[in-house]
Amino acid sequence: MSSSGRANNRRAPRRRVSSDHQPAPRGSSSRNYRAQQARRQQVTRPHPTREHPAREHPITRPEPAPRETPTQLQRNTMRRRIQWIVVGAIVIAVALIARLGWVQVVWGPDLAEKAEAQRARVYVDPARRGTISDRDGRDLAYTMQARSLTVSPIQLRKELRQQQEYEVTIRGDEEARNRELDKRVGAILKDMSTGIPRMIKEHGNPTDEVDPKEILEKLKADTHYELLVRNVDPDIAVEIASTYHGVAADHQDIRQYPNGAIAENIIGKVSMDGQGQFGFEASGDSVLAGINGRSTEDVSTNGQVIPGTLRDQVPAVNGKNVTLTLDLDTQTFVQQKIEQAKANSGAHNASAVVLDAKTGEIIAMANTGTIDPNGDIAKQLETGRDFDNRAVSHPFEPGSVAKIITAAGIIEEGLSTPDEVLTVPGSIHMSGVTVRDAWQHGDLALTTTGIFGKSSNVGTLMLAQRLGEDKYADYLRRFGIGQPTGVELPNESAGLLPPREQWSGGTFANLPIGQGMSWTALQLASVYQTLANGGERIEPRIISKVQSADGSLEEQPAPTRTRVVSEHTARTIVDMFRGVFQTDPTGLNSGTAAGNGIESYQLAGKTGTAQQVDPDTGAYSNSDYWITFGGIAPADDPRFVIAVMLDAPERGPNPDGGGGASAAPVFHDIASWLLDRHNVPLSPPQEGQLILQHN
């Protein structure tokens, strides 16, 4: 082959063609090819502008990334995991921070308060209860510091068990080890239950109420607090607390009543927690109690006080000291006399009240069967003793002592005179009711003074009819009948007086002679004090003065004064009622309390006898009576008013039914003792006898 032929047959070299000028694929038209090329240029090549001239060189595609080796793949996987962990940790941290912020901002104050409450302990500083003393400053009730032995049984047994664990040598057998621990703890508790009473007894304190069995039961109790023994001497309590692990000697105030049962019905008693239960301890509790102080300290988990956390200190305000109007010596004597009268007369109960005639102050107020607060209360209650102050809480039908109100009314209204002579029959009929005198008689010529001196029911009703029902009802009201006296003692009874609109014909036949209404012994004394004080009734008082903890005296409200009758009427009545004590050898001018006078002293008063209501029949009894007496000593210059009540004594031989035979002697003894003790001047000699009856 020629060279030209070889040249013609030689394949022309390939020209590099830009990717933008690729030949059209087979089977596609040139039009489609150009369209594809145009689209490719729009996508891959920017339009030529001045800022971006058309590229003259073709765009080359990036080289494919090299394939990762297994090591690189492992590292990248680990890196991604770490990144996720970090992200997760950040998310959790953000959530926790957000939660913490929420707790601090929203719950913070409440949680802080709860936390403080859990560690804070409020300690109470008990206020010292005020003393009660008589008019001369002698203690009737006061507070003494003592200790109470307390324990936390659960905590005690836990700590004892922990102590014994170091000494128990048993290993391996857990059940045997626990039995040994229980045995040792039990022995310690038993030793405590017998040792505590023994230590108290060795120091001279009574152990009647300290029962070893009871202490052992408390030591074994599933509780966090038990009171083992009360009222322990502070020195003994501290010694016991230092001897026995877990026993605490807590402060305790003990109320002392140094005079036992004397005046206990007035003074009363406090409960175990120091609050007044009876008598003045109850009615005067707000004055005596004071206000407890308090402070707050934080404690650690083991109960130890954290130093420097003391706060919120409020000092205690001690109670006020109260001086009563009572005279301890008089109270003692009067209480002994009525106990003696009860025993001698066979009465169920007896009461007596002594008032200052001019001031209404209560000098003595006594009841039989009063409890001794220092003794066994339960046993005393079983024998019939109690805390009741019958002189203010137990009313009774007064009987003839009430006739003095009728006498005051008729003299005040000018309806009679002391010397007027009335013809008094043995009985009187009023609205279908027949009333008789206590002794049988025909017509008697009795003076107005004699009607009351001899205690004529018939004569009294004759005079009451002159007064009339409305006027008589008004005088009852003026004298305070049916109303409490206002004394500063609890449970005072107002007595019983039928409302005027409920009176029947029989009511007015009973009231003037002291039946059909009821008085207390204090009300009885108040009626006679009104006349002894010139016709002015003064509220009976038991409080003399009140002294604050700082020593200052508090001004006491003045007692209410009520003008009942004129001073002239009061003086006349007192003079008339001297006839009750008068003794006449002929008997004609003898009064119902004859033989009970006091030599060289003038006395005035009135005996009383009233039928009791039979609880079974609801009718008046013919065997049980209220025996009463109201009196003034001395009559010429009144100093003392004395009221006496005996509940159903055996009736004496006196014609009035017993008042002169049983109650009048009690008045005599009390009045005689008072006049002598206070050196009261003798009365001037009486000019002749009062005329009680004409032949």
C-alpha cells in the first residue's frame, strides 16, 4: 500500500471536545440535543456580564472522596456518639437548672419554711401562777417549782440496745443475739422501774402514787413520750436523771394549799395542767394564770440545740397575786364550828357566812364536807366530801329568817309600829290555804315586835296582807331575792323566786313566812347586811386587792350599792329583832333564840325553820327541815353579819321547830369569838325589856 493510501486510511486524531459540546447521542435529533445543551448552559454556566465574563475554561467536576478506612469509620462513629452524649448532658443540665430555678423561685419559700419547722423547736417558759392570800397576806394557795420525770420509751430502748450490742459476744446466730439483747434491755428497764421509786423514797418523798409496775409499763410503751412521776423535788429529780439513761427532769409547777381543807370551797383547785377547776382558782383563772413566754431554737438531728439559733423570744408574764377578804383565823374557826354542829345535830350538811356589816366583804364562808386538796381526792369523794361551795351554789327554803323582809316593808311604808298590839289567832286562812303557828295557841295579844320575836306565822301574814302582794314582791326584789349577789365566785345560784305574774293565792300565803322560794346562805347574809348597814345593800365581795407581777396594785371596781329602806327603818328593824334573843323568866317576852345571847352585847337576829320537799312525793316533808339563822353583832353598832344553815338536823325542843335549838347556838359561838377577837366595845346597857306579848 502506498504512503498516500496509508495516509488516507490513517484515523485522524481525536479532538478534545468540551463537555459543553458533547455530540448528540445516537438516536436523538439534533434539535433535542441543542435543547439539552442550552439547558445545561443555563444551569452550569453563568451568563456573561461585565463583572463575570464567560469562562473560557471548562468546569471540572470534584474528585470523588476517598473511601474511609475501618479505623476512620470507627473514630467517626465514636465522635458522633460523644457529640450526642454531650448534647444529652447539656439538655439534662438545662432541665435540672430549670427545675432548680423553679423549686427555688416557686417552691423555695414553702420548702424553706418546712425545713425550718423541722429543725426549729419552740420552748415554752411557763408563767408563774399568782398566789392567793387572806386579808392579812397569809398564803392560801401558791406555786412551788418541782420536776416531772419523763422519758421517750422508743428512743430509750433503741439507745440501750445499741449500748448492749458492744457487750454481746454471740456471733453468727442472729436470733440468739437478739434474744440476748432483749433480755439485757428488759433487765435494765426493770431496774429503772424499781430504782426510781426507791430513790424518791430514800429522800423522804412520799411514794404512794409511784407504782413500779406502772413505771415499767410506761418504759415498755410504744410511744415517744411518757410521764413517769409528777411533783418530784428538783434535787431528787436531777439525781435520778443523771443516774438513769434517758430519763429527763422536766420543770413543773406544783400548786400548794398549805391550809388543807380550810377555805378550800372558796379557793378551789387547779387541774394537773395548771388550769383552775373549782372555786376562785376557776373564776379568777384569767387573773392568776399569767401569760406563758416562748422562744425558738434550732436542733440537730440528734436533738441537740444548735448554738446561736435562739430567736423569737417572748418573756413570760407571771400571774397576778390576789388578796381575798377572807380572814384565815375566822375561816378556820367557822369551819370547825359548823363541822361540830353537823356532827352534834345529825344534819346532812351545814354552811355559814360571815360578812363585814359595813362593807359587805366576806370574812368567812364555810361548808361541811370540804375536800382536803392535799389528800387522796378519790377516797374523799367516795366518803361524800366535795368541792361544792354550798353557801353560794345550793339554795334552800329560808323559813322564818325571811320574815325580816315583811317587817322592813311594813315599817318603811308606815303600816305598823314596833309597839302596835295585834290579836293573833292560832291559824289564818288565805285563798283556801290554812297556815298555823308552830305552837298551838288561841288568840294572843302580840306586839309587832313580838310577832317576829316569837316567830308567829299567822301574825306575819296579817302584816303582809297590809303590805299587799305587789308591794311585798317589790321588797323581795329590792333585797335581791331571786338574783345572784354578784360575788366573784363561780356557780353562784340566784335562788328561786316565782315570777309575780305566776303567783297564786297560796303563793302569798307561803312567801312571807319563808316557804315557796329559795335563798343561798350568801343571800341570807346579804339581806341582814342590808339592814345592819342602814338600809343600803352592798354587793358581797371576796376580792380585796389584785397585785400585778411588777408590784403595782390594780384598782378594783366599786361594789354596787342599792338603797332598800331608809336608815330610820333599818335602825328600827334591828332594834325590834333584838327581841329574838330576849329571855323572860315568865316566858311571856322570851324570843325564839332565848339563851343564845352574849353577855354585855346586844344582838339582833332571827331563827328559821322550813319544811323540805320530799323527793319521793313532791310534797312538803314532816320530818326534814332547813334550820337557819341570820344575825347581827353587835346590834347597837353592827360590825358582823352571820348566816347559818343546817340541812335536816334532828329537831330540837325549841317551839319554833328547831332553829333556836341548833342554828342559834352556832351563831352565838361565832359571834362571841368575833367580838372577843376584835376587841369590840361592849354595848350600852339595854333599857328594860322589849314587849313581845301582853297578857
